[in-house]
Amino acid sequence: MFKELNLPQESAQKLVDYYSANLLKTAEAPYKAWADTQKEWIGEIHDRFGSKADATRNDINSAITNALPPSLARAFRTALDITGSGSNPDIIEALSIFARPHLEGKPVPAGGQSPQANKTPGAPERPSLADAMYPHLAQNRG
């Protein structure tokens, strides 16, 4: 083609060099952009979850293990890795919300029953005996 265009060897070589350099940059650009996006997402995860980032990942991993059959759990993890969505902070947050019902409860500390154990959630506090018997007294009003 260069001969058909009557380009001298020097000019043709300049075009080939320019094409080669720019072709390499063009080919590498999407990969660099994707790597930069992944780094940015990982930074956002640490910003959003702070010191709980590793615990959140462990909870998600446990929930995947508990909720999915082994072959589907492997395939799901592979999809998160291949697509990079396992590094997206919004995906991590959504998975952590979905994971909560599939996690085991926390251990109960030793020392007897919790005072809150037998209370109905949302029920008002029970008044003391004096408050119940003499609600009209000023010292018994909240």
C-alpha cells in the first residue's frame, strides 16, 4: 500500500511505528480502565464498611455456603470473580443484606438470662409497683 501511495521508506516506517504504538495503547486501555475501576471499588468497600469489610465478606461467604447447593455456590463465586462484581461496593452491600437471614446467630454470653429475653418487642416498659398503684402521685409520673 505504501508503494502504491508512492511513500518513501522513511515515511512508511513512521506510519508503521505510529500505528504500532497506538494500537498497543488502544488494546491496553480497556484493561487498564477495568483494573482502575476494580481498585476504586475496593477502596470504596473499605470506606463504606471500614474495619467490618473483612467480616462482611466472611458473612457473605458463609451465607452463600449455607443457602446454596455446593455446585451453585461455586458457580456463583466464579461469576462474582469473573465479572468483577464481587468487588463492587453496591453488590457487596446488597449481598450483605441478603445474607443476614442465612447467618447463624451470635453466641449468648455467660451469666444467666438476659433481662430483655422475655420482653415482647415494641411493648412499653412495665411500670413499677408504686407507679401502677399510685399513678396520680407526682413522683410516680415520668
